[in-house]
Amino acid sequence: MVKAKYQNVLNLGEKLKIQNGDVKVEGDKLHIKGVANTQYEKNLLWDEIKKSGGENPNDIMADIDVADTTVYARHEVESGESLSKIAKHYYGDPMKYNAIFEANRDKLDNPDMIHPGQELVIPNL
């Protein structure tokens, strides 16, 4: 029953390709562990846990590590995106676009010139 309650979390873990994933039910608690690629992906998992179990769920124990702690996320630019749109997505603030620009100076010369298919580093703030 507890596993069904958190099936959305397990599905997201598969979609994000969580490494070394392990899921066990012990009594009335679900124990999950694994390694997310970035902190952003770990945050997505925790947000999903809170959707099902509330702010402080007591029926799940999650141990999620992060493989790459040097960045917050990696993002592949899609058609129609701008750095401010990307900043709003990851940080909730479009004005933080300059942090993304500065972290990608090796591939960007102008913050207004990004192209679909480019992989950008989204830095930790």
C-alpha cells in the first residue's frame, strides 16, 4: 500500500535514470535510495515525495545522493528559450540569467545568443 502511494516518485526515479536505485518496504515504511545526477533532480524527487506524503512524511525514508555536486543542473536548450526563461525555470527568478551566462562563458559570447541543442551548465547559487 505504501509503495502504491509513492509510485509517482518511483516512476520519476526511473525517468530521471537514478543510479544504484533500491526500493524496499519494511513494515509500513518505504525505503528508497539512489544517486541523482544533479541537485536539481534530487529536488524534483523530494518535491514528488512531498506531493504524496506531505511536508514531513513519516512513511518513507529516502536516501538520495548527488553524483555531480559541481553544478545545480545541466540543461539542453530548446527552441524559443532564452537565458531568462531558463533562469526562471531553475531559480524562480528570470533576472538570474547572468549566473547561467557566466557559468557558460566557454560556449556563449552573448547572453542573447543561445541555440537549440546547446548543453548549458546551471550553476549552484
